[in-house]
Amino acid sequence: MKVDVLLGLQWGDEGKGKVVDVLTPRYDVVARFQGGPNAGHTLEFEGKKYVLRSIPSGIFQHGQINVIGNGVVLDPVLFRQEAEELEKSGIDLRSILRISKKVHLIAPTHRLLDAASEAAKGGKKIGTTGKGIGPTYTDKISRNGLRLGDVFHNFDEKYATLRNLHLTRLAALGATPDEETLAGLEKTWMDAIEYLKGFGIVDSEFLINGLLAEGKSVLCEGAQGTLLDIDFGSYPFVTSSNTICSGACSGLGVAPNRIGEVFGIFKAYCTRVGSGPFPTELFDETGKRIRDLGHEYGAVTGRERRCGWIDLVALRYAIMINGVTQLIMMKSDVLDGFDEIKACTAYRINGEETRQFPYSIEDGIEPVYTTLPGWKTDMTRMQSEDEFPKEFSDYIAFLEKELATPITIVSIGPDRKQTIERRK
Ligand code: GDP
Ligand code: IMO
Ligand code: MG
């Protein structure tokens, strides 16, 4: 009956995986709608930790169908690794996972093209995750892509055409692969496609709309974040898909009027991995302290995440673009020991203050900060908002006023249980 969307409002890694897992028992279906194995969604419960890349975060609760929608790009090799790991730990993935025939396949040469394109950009590289995301979406949009459904129709011929195109592009970039290496990669890839055929490959738009017609509910799980969106993010330092709410419609085949709640997730501070502008980035001890306390290292690549104060100009923009109805604040506990917390409420550009997110944030942005007192209390074992220290409740009230949107869930640690729902 209803489709709710949960997505990141910053530059990714806000904690989407954790919250999807927490909210899953309220839904019948959990669906990924864009991105691919560039995502790394971490879940922790019962002393165990899992990092999901292409598989939705709704697989650990009971009875939900999990869907990889048409808007996703899938690497069969990485999918196989991820699925085999999960099957080993006792998850009956084949009975709960459905994959759209229309997902685009990431081929080994897409990854080679990703690396070659980054190398060609030199000092201007995007700092991609190297998973072939850009080249795969490029082929999708330029109508050269391979879809999962193609594995059942003239696949060898279609793959040969794509392969030739890629080898020409790689040669132009001076990155022709060694034949033997490529043959090895292709063998592993073809084997992984055979493995993939053992899963439910479906017309997922019919599956989801059919379930909605039966009165079932769907939670859509975003990957990356709004500031990495191909249209509204910090272009060109973005990913290659629509990470925003409308991406759930095109990435699953659900109509816009089906969308109900839009949960927008943000950290109590801000991080970014890869290159690109970041107005509130901290290069000092405070930035380092946030990185250490928040364990801010990439779940996919292990890279250090750049850290800074919360940026309310960017958050207001993300709330507007997505139509966010509820905010979820993550990693509040990371700031537990700070004397003071800063929040960027406006940008000063050429001496003028603005609260509106500008066309480009690359140069000349000076963040205008409001400083708030820290709460200096370990919140990680708290059970309800009644235990929150006054300074923390004041921080929440300040953010709600600045963002004109309620914060309904607060996360105080990585574990499923360290999640506090606020009274509406
Ligand atoms: P995602 O990509 O949005 O799912 O987020 P990631 O999993 O990449 O990064 C979030 C990281 O923060 C993971 O390591 C989580 O285990 C961790 N995490 C999530 N919520 C909290 C929280 O409230 N406090 C702390 N300290 N860690 C958290
Ligand atoms: P989750 O879902 C954080 C970043 C990369 C790079 C840019 C483009 O875990 O939040 P790509 O490989 O997509 O072409 O890289 O986007 N990036 C992410 N940063 N979290 C992610 O996913 C990301 N996925 C891509 O670091 O700057
Ligand atoms: Mg992540």
C-alpha cells in the first residue's frame, strides 16, 4: 500500500544500513533502487558485524522480501562473494532475495575503464571506489549496456559487442589489458553469472506493484547520499546515479504518488570520502578526533573519511530536494566528549551571507558557525530520550528549528539496540 524511502542527506556513510535493519520489521519488502557495490552498509547486532554492498539491509529480520531494483548496477563477482558469505552464516538468501532483470551488469572491463578514467584525470580524479560504477551507468545511458535479463538471450554476442567497445576505449586511454589477465577476469565473471542464475531474477516492477496492490508495504533503501547525486550533488565529484528520493521511483518502477514517508539520515557531524569540495571540513585536531572516535574509515575501500562539522546549508538543500518528512540523526555518541559543538548555519560568499546552497561549493565559501555547548555525557547505554542530557536535547531542538523538520530517531552507537525513537 505504501512506499517509504530512507536515504542519506550528506556524502554517504550516514548509517543507512543500520537504520534500514532497525525499521525492517515494520515492512513487507525492502528494496535497493540505485548504486551498486560502491555502497558499504554496515549492520551490527548480537556481537556480529556485516557489511552489505549490493544486497539490501532487510535480510537479517524475518519474512521480508528483499529486492535489488532495476536502478542498481550489479557486479556478478562481488555479488557472489557477498551472497556466499551470507549463505555461510546461515541466511537463506535464495528464498528472500529477488533481482530485477533490468539491473545493468558491471563487467570486468567496466572496472578497468573506471581505473583508466581516474588515471587520465590525474590531479582532478574523483576518487571513485573503483567498482566500475561510472562506466556502467555511462553504458546504460548511452544505450550500450548489458542487463541481467540478457544472460538468457544471445548473451555471448551482446557481451562480445560490449567487450570490443571497451577494448577500443581502453586502448584510447593507453590501458589495454593483458590478454591472459582479462581472460582470467572474464572466466570468474562468467562463473559468477551462472551462480547468479540460481537466484530469483524477476520483473521487479510487477513484483513490487503487485505486492502494493495486496496492501503490502515497501521500504526503499538509498545508497550514497544527496550530495553525491548526479544532478544535485557536488558535480563532478559525485556518483553516477540519482541518489535522491525520485531515484526510488525510476529505480523500482513505483509511481511518485505511492511515496509516503521520506526518512532523511545524517550524522551529527559530516564526512566525505574521495575528492571534491567540503565546506566544513576540519584539517585540525578536532577533525582527527572525530575520525578516531567515529572510526571514520571507508567500509568498501578502507580509505580515511574526511571529517568536519555539520553543514545545515547543505542539509536544508537535501531536505528540500527529497521532500524529507522525518530526520534521523546518527553517531551522536561520537560527540559525547566534546566541550563545544559547531554547526554551520550559513555560508559567507564574497562577504555576503547566504542560507541557500549555491551552484558551486568549490571556492570561496566561508562557513558561518553557531557554537553550542557539548553534553559531556556517555549516551551509548541510554534507553529513552528521557535520559538525554539537557545540552543534547537543546542541540536536537536547535537542529529541528534550523531544518524545520522533526528528528524522530537518534542513534547512539553502531548496534541495532543503540537506537532511540523519540515521541512524535
Ligand atoms: P551507510 O553506508 O550509510 O550504511 O553507513 P556505513 O555503514 O558506511 O557507515 C556508518 C558507520 O557508522 C558504520 O561503521 C556503522 O557501524 C557505524 N554507526 C552507525 N550508527 C552509529 C552510531 O550511532 N554511533 C556510532 N558510533 N557508530 C555508528
Ligand atoms: P554508501 O552507500 C560514501 C563516493 C566515492 C567517490 C564518488 C564516486 O556506503 O553511503 P563511484 O565509485 O560511485 O563512482 O565514486 O562517490 N562514494 C561514496 N562515498 N559512501 C558511499 O556509499 C559511496 N559510494 C560512492 O568515494 O567520491
Ligand atoms: Mg557506507
